[in-house]
Amino acid sequence: MADVSANSNTKNGVRNGPAVVTSLRTDFLPFISCLWVGPSTFITAGYDCCPVAFKYTDGTIQYVHKVSLDCGHTCDVFWY
């Protein structure tokens, strides 16, 4: 499970094992959405319209990089 908030926090919880929620505060503009793109990788996006990739492993959230977009007419393809 992943959750993002208006204070630029991203939180992850794991279904297996003890109930633990991991949180990472960032310096990015507030996030409004997140999407899992793999078993341990998720993309967040906020008001600056610049998606950011994070990885969740071993109970920690790590910043990966900003996601490059091909924004000719639509922004529907991610490259990373």
C-alpha cells in the first residue's frame, strides 16, 4: 500500500508481517497521486506535474529519480 500527502510525505505499508508504516518526507512540491509500476517501485506526482520514482525495499523508501516525460502532445509514456 502506498499513500501520498499534501506535505510531500510518501508512506508505505506492508501486508505481510507486523503492521509497520514507513514514511519519507521530501523537498518536492506536494504529491497528489501515486501509482505502483512494479513490485517495489512506485511513481508519485504533484502540483508541479513532474513525476518522481521511489523504491520500497527492506522496509525503507528510497528516492530513485525524477521521471522523464515525452510531452509532445500527451504525457502518457514514462521513460526511466
